[in-house]
Amino acid sequence: MWLDAALIEAYQRALYVVFGEPELVIRIGEPNADLDALLEAEGAATAAFVTAANPHGRFAAQMENEVAVAALRQSQADAGYACRSGQGLDPRGEWPAEPSVLVVGIARADAEALGRAFEQNAIVFVDKGKAPELVVLCSGRRAPTNLE
């Protein structure tokens, strides 16, 4: 599946919010000391911000999205990961907020598989000490991004 440049740009400019006191806002390409501190406190070196809402970037009903995200959260709790609730936000307000989860301690390959299992176009992956990265998930050829 190919993603057009406008959709990739929307994912890149989105705000990935992890609920808490205070809220943690993740931005693609911007190092985040608060996120690093959260990972340190959890004894983790990695995390992924993932949703199960709106599979393949197609709007789904709110109830459908809530059920899918609950299944995502439960699958990761069953796998032994700490999960933090959050939401993906479009700063332009063109796309409704998507309920999401920060999965703490997940390896990159597992995070990519998780995103694919829940039919997502992309996930956000975090290595402690580095800027969060948009990881485009495609079958077949990978969509080009400006991140390379």
C-alpha cells in the first residue's frame, strides 16, 4: 500500500499525546527529555506510540475505534508491556483525535508487527535518547518519506 505525501506529512506534524500529569507531547523528529525520563523510570530503552483506530487511514465509527483500541491495549497488557493511554492529534483539526497507546519496552520489530496487525499505516517508534521516528508500514514497497 502506498501512502501519499500529504498523508505522511500529516503523520509527521501530528501531536502524539500521552496522558498524565503533565501530559507528554511527542513530536516526530524532536528529542524529548520528558519521554526519555518516562522510559528511564520504567526501566525501558524503547517505546512505540500505536493506535488501532481508523484502520488504513479510513474513518471508522467512534465505537469501532474504542473497541479496537481496547483490544490493542489488552493484547499488550497480556504480552507484559506497560501501556500509557494517549491520543494522536491533528494540530490543524482536519482529523479527529485518535485514541492511542504508548507501549513501553516494545522492540521495534514487535512494534511494527503490532501496527500491521491492527492495520495501521504508521507507528511512532522511540529509542531513549533519540528523536521519535515515524515508521511507515506498507506491504510491498515502502513509501518514500522525508525522514531519510
